[in-house]
Amino acid sequence: MPNLQVSIANQIATSAAQTTLSLQGLITTMKASGMADSAIKQTLMNDLNSGGPLFGAFKNNIKNTVRNSVELSSNASANGQFVKAGIKMFQWVSVSDGKVCPDCEGRHGLEGTSEYFDTIGREGSGFSVCQQNCRCKILPVGYKDENFDKPLVKPKPVKNITAPSMAGKHKTVKDSIAWMKADGVVSAKFARLPLDYANEITKAMAVLPKRIKKDLVVGDFSQFQKAQGSKFKTAAGHNFGVSNIIPKDLTKAPELKLSFKELKKGLYGDYKIIGFNTRQYKSLKEISERKIATNELWLKKKGKPYHFNTTGEAMIHHEFGHLIENGVLSFDQRKKWNELAKKWIKIEPTEYIKKKAAWTEFYGEAFAESWAAYQTGQKSRLPDYIVEFIENI
């Protein structure tokens, strides 16, 4: 049998080498375009923390290596048991589901000794087009536990699209919306909802307390204004997303109006509403590009960035962070947050976190930005006292 440890080490080394070359090429390109070192660093940090095309590919390669290593280990163990039992002849069995690679398909039914298969290359050894993703098996000739006169067909498991674990993993917007409605959304209306928005919304919802997920309303800006009963006075401050909490009896949206029976029972409560600018920004990547461009402009003109979070994914979590701020934090917690925010602002140069709500003097944008950073894997950018506050909410 091949040395499993050497095989795994080689796979990891190859992934690291590919990532290093890509990183060097990207930095060279950005420098050649005139980007400042600080902007390059921010771009790379965003890619690392959000699982972007560069570091995301590396993480996926490592995950695949671990998964395939488990499969290789299992195959090696099974082969050892067969040999120990005195079995001499083996056969190659491929998986017939329309995805088998041409190298493996041609080997289906091939017979030989264990040493023979070691020589020509075992399943997952890297000889084939499918490389370490091979799903074939080498089994004893005459093995009766399954019918191997034809290629093995592995049925796909049926997934429950509304299961909590499916947050962020849906293949269609329809399935994402079904998940949202199973988790507390009472209205989800978009003229156009990109899939990346939809999956990030479900990921943001998955970490919310139950009382916040109850009676959620999500939609585009048009639906947000309809539910709230008023239009934006200006476009400023509403470039990407908005959030609010409004009493149910004040909404102007017909589909959200309480029935006479509900009004009679006094079932008022509040709607927690979120709106996203899916009309202007057709993908989360476009939002990231816009924020990065804004930061570069501010760095040149004012020597500091404007945005703290620069990814579209963080924008989604930012808006849900405002719901936590308004619907979860107690008076004492809000007071404590203001103390921490003032401390943070002294060491963090970005402009956006300095904004306060005029009517409460609460550092709401700092809270939403820190919530978004924490939820998108960027808590290393936050001071320990900010992280501790979030974890104790």
C-alpha cells in the first residue's frame, strides 16, 4: 500500500504552493495598478476572513484533503483486512452516476492482485482525472454484499431545505426563502433576490435569538418603504441596506396588516424589517468593490478608511446587528457599549464607526459593524473587550 502520510503531506504542500503563487501574482497586479499597501492589506484580509477566491480555495483544498484522507484510510484498512483474510484476487468497482471520470470508467471490472493495483495506481492515488476525489472501490472478486456486476450507484440523500444546518447552503432562492419563512420571516418580497444575498441572509438569521427572528420582514428597498409606510428622504446612508423596528398596527403594507380578530386580541407587537438594495447592487461582490473603492479614495484624501467592514457579506450581518442593538440590548448593556465604543474609536481610525444615533447618542454603527465582523469570521480585528461584550449578549 502507498504511504498515506506522504500522500497527505504532498497534497497539502501542493495546495500551499498554488496559493503562494496566486498570492504573489495578485499582490503584484494590485501594486502595478497603483493600490496603496494599506488597501492591499485590507483586500487580502477581506478575502481571508470572508473565504474569498484566494484563501477560500486554499481552505476548500485542505477540507478536501482531510475528507479524502479519511476515505483513503478507510480503503487502506479494508484492503488490509481482506489481505489478512487470505484473499488473493480483487476487482475495480466504479460509481455509475454520470460523474465517473474516463480513467476510472475504463477500469470497472478490472481484476488483479493487491500488488497489481498498487503498481497501476489505487483509487484516490492521483493517477486519474478525478485525482483524490475518486469514489471507486477495490473489492475481492466474488464479493457478495452488493451486486457488482454493474457499477455501484450511490443514491443522493434527500436534504431538508428548512433544517437549521442548511443556512447559507441553498442552491435556489426559492429554497432560501422557504428556510427564512420556517425560521420566522413573515414576508420576503424582492423584485430580484440574488442567491448570494439569500444565502447570507439565512446565515445571518441563524445566529439571531428566537425573539428577534419572530415576525421578521425582509425585502428590497421598495418593500422596506412599503412596510414602514414612508419613503427615504435622501439616498445618503441607504446605499446598501437598512433596518428598523415598527409597531404592527402602524404598518402600511396590506399583507402585513393585522386582522380585526388580531386587533381585538391586542396582538400588536412589532415587525423587525430589513431592506437591501438589490436593484443597484446585483451581487455582494459589487458591494465589496464599492466599499473598497470608497476606502481607497478616503485613504488618499484623508489618510484613513471610511468603512470598517468592506464585504457585501458583512453588510448583511450589519443590518441584522441593528436589530440586536434595538431589540435585545438592555439599558445597562447600551450604556456599557457606549463606554467600550468610545475606547475603541480612539484606536480604530475608520470613520463609519464614529456615527451616533442623534436621538439616543448610541454608537449604533460601531455596534453593527462589530457584530458583522464577529459573525463573518473577523473577530481578530476587534479588541478583546468588544469580542467579550458580543459573546455575553
